[in-house]
Amino acid sequence: MTLFQVLLNLQQFSDEMHIYVQHPWTLESDAIVCSQTAFTATIPEPPDSYTYFLDAALCKALLAQSQTRNLCLQDSCMAMIEYALQNKQK
């Protein structure tokens, strides 16, 4: 599943789930949604190619914020990638 597909279908995932994405983080990057404890059992090899992106609850909140600004879904998803990148470096 791509990151864009995951973000389009966020409502399918519980708020406790985490999103892991292959680098580089783009809308077309492969993504996995699972609990933190299931991460090592879920991801394909090599495991270090997937890194923590954001949790589903935060993505849902960010998506709700972007809807109030009337952004298209693709722009909202790109804004989430930018948010994740900015907060990863802190």
C-alpha cells in the first residue's frame, strides 16, 4: 500500500496504529500501518527500510485541520509529509 492510499483510508485504522514508510517519504512510498509492537513481525525485509512516520490519530487530526483550509486531498497529504519531516528532525 502506498502512503497516499493509507492517508486516503485513515478512517479504517484505529487511532493507536502507527504508520511506517519507506524512504524517501513521498505519496508513492510503500507504507505499513500496524501497532508498534507488531512492527517487527509485519514489515517485509529489510526492516530498516521502513521508518516511523506518524500515528493514525495525529494524521486524522492533521487531515481535519487541512479540510478547514479547503486544501485538496493531495495537498493535505503533502502537508502531512512536510509536518512529519519537520518533526522528525527535532
